[in-house]
Amino acid sequence: MPRTARDVVFVDGVRTPFGKAGPKGIYAETRADDLVIKAIRELMRRNPNLDPALVDEVAIAATTQIGDQGLTLGRSAALLAGLPKSVPGYSIDRMCAGAMTAVTSVAGGIAFGAYDIALAGGVEHMGRHPMGEGVDPNPRFLSEKLVDESALFMGMTAENLHDRFPHLTKERCDAYAVRSQEKAAKAYADNNIQPDLVPVAIRRTDPAGGETGWGLATADEPMRPGTTLESLTGLKTPFRPHGRITAGNAAGLNDGATASLIAAEDVARELGLPVKMRMVSYAFVGVEPEVMGIGPVPATEKALAKAGLTIDDIGAFEINEAFAIQVLSMLDHFGIADDDERVNPFGGAIAFGHPLASSGVRLMTQLARRFEQRPDVRYGLTSMCIGMGMGATVIWENPHFDGNGSK
């Protein structure tokens, strides 16, 4: 029989506070799977109208799928979170866009009718599993000159992007980074971040490994409020002598997890679940691996074309700040000012952190919060660059749109 696609909605999303990777980070003694389990449990607690047995799928992403980020993470996390054994799950790897891919993958199943409700998210514990741990790149990449060596190092690809767009200077990137920190601090002050954070109990140890007590993670650890242009000027450029990428204008190495509920709109409304965003279109594209940061540009163009929209129709942007240069290259392409108020109004990954595969859902929770506050905005997008030369964009419609706005 013929199939009719159904509208897919973002019901709810949560995340753990993001931590700094490493032995001094808040999650140094916390397992990766426990972070995502905590997010799943909180998501179910916040939505008591949803019978856990109605969850049709659990898709959880991780970039480094070994150790406590392995073992078919979607299924193992579902079991450990207390979902019924009848609920299946699987793992996803699309590097930084893991959680975003988890959302779009289950959304396709929902639109087709295979699922009604699904959980999608991601986790990355870069302290336990550094980016690239255990990988063995095929020597043909370099021996056959399929890519330049810089393609295998994300910071070097960002330096390459600076080479391609010399008018996007380090000074502009540093200024953007300062604004990200300022906006994040204001978002916390205005309570725009905390409602979607899941407090996490953390174990503290001394340098010898002895337990010194327990604490509670309730805020993002990487934030640096009070950052100034002057403080960023002299930072080291680890990827190139006299380069432009620094720890100040790029996201750090982080730990954290996200989870979201995705559903068919008719099912969500029947069950009395919130409808925070409606999916309009999405696109994943490939670009030259050496300049992977440009990926959001063609991804956005493709997603807009599929939706029958233009960039002028977008009233809210949540762009992952892996590097400031990556965001600015997208804004520059579309003729959007560096400080446009539509872009990352609550701050971004330069302030909050970027635990790789988890970040896509963070973008979505922040866009959903923006939609709730701005009924004059009809369309928004979440977008990110992806390692190995890719980009991703998801366009969303605001269910609170009142028709009085222009976007």
C-alpha cells in the first residue's frame, strides 16, 4: 500500500553539564555510559505521560565506540536506564554530528511509520577516550594523496579555512569567541540553560586516586566568563607556528551527554507530550576533508532547497562552534553579520564545550528554548561541521509561531 510521510517533532531534550576532559575534569571518575543513562532517565522523568514501553527505538551516538562508549550503546544504555527489555537500541558514529544523525535517523523511521516515538542522543567522554583513540587510518589516504595530511587533524583543517578566507582574520575570530562567552554567561544569568541540564553526581579523588568525596555537577565546566580580547591575543597556536587557531577561539576537549525524544506529531499530541519543534528538512553533505569547517554551507543550501526556503526565511540559528572560523565562514557566505542577534543568542560550544557526538542535541535544545521565547520566528536551523569533510543542517519550524513575525 502507498506510504504517507508523517510530521516529526522534537518533543523534549536534555543534557548533562559539559565537563573538561582530563584527570582534573568533573567527570574524570564517571563512566561515559552513565552520563547518557542519566540523560535518558531525566528525559523519561520529565515526560510522565509517556509509557516507557511505547519507545520504539533508542539511537545513541559516540565517536569513539570502545570501552564504556561501546557495546551497542543505544541498547545497553536503554537497559541500564530502566527501559523495558522490549525497547531496542543501536549505536551511531558520524563524529561531531553523531547525535544530530541519531535524531534524523529515527525521524526518517517515524515519518515512514516504522516508529511512533524514539530516543536519540549522544555521548563523548574525551577524557577517557581521546579523539582518534584506537583508530588506524588506511595508509592509502596519504600514499595515494586522497587527502592532505592536515585532513586528519581538525585544528589543522581550521587553519586551512583561514588560508582560504584570509579576510576572516584571527581578530574577528577572537571577537566572536568573546561574544560567545558573554552570551553564555548571560544565558545562565537569565536561566535559559539550566532548565534542560541534568545534575550529575560526581566522585572526587586525590592525585593518588583515593576518594575525597562526592559532588554534584550542575553547570558547564568549560565556560570562561570575563574573557577579553586582550586575554586571547597571546594564546599559543598549537596547530601551526604563528597560526590563528587557539584554545580561546575553538571548542575544547570535553565530556558530556545528550538525549532527546522524537515523535510523530499526531502521536505526541494524542499522548499529551509537548511539541517544541517540527522538523522541516535536513541534509548531510561531503566537502574537501582539508577544509571540513565549510561543511555547514552546502548542507544548509541543500536543506533550504529541499524545504523550499531561502536563508532569509531563517529567524534563528544554532551553529556548532567547533572553531570560530567555521561559524564565520558560514555567516560570511550567507551575508550575515558576525554579531547577528539571530545566531547562537545563548552562546555556543566555544563557551559550553563540544563533547563531539553529543553536541547536535544541545543545539536543538537551545533552538527549542529560542522558539518558545520568540513566537515571531517561524523557522530556525541547527548546523555543524563534521570531521573527515562533512556538514549537516536540520531546519525546524516553530510550533509557537503566531504569524505576526516576518521569519
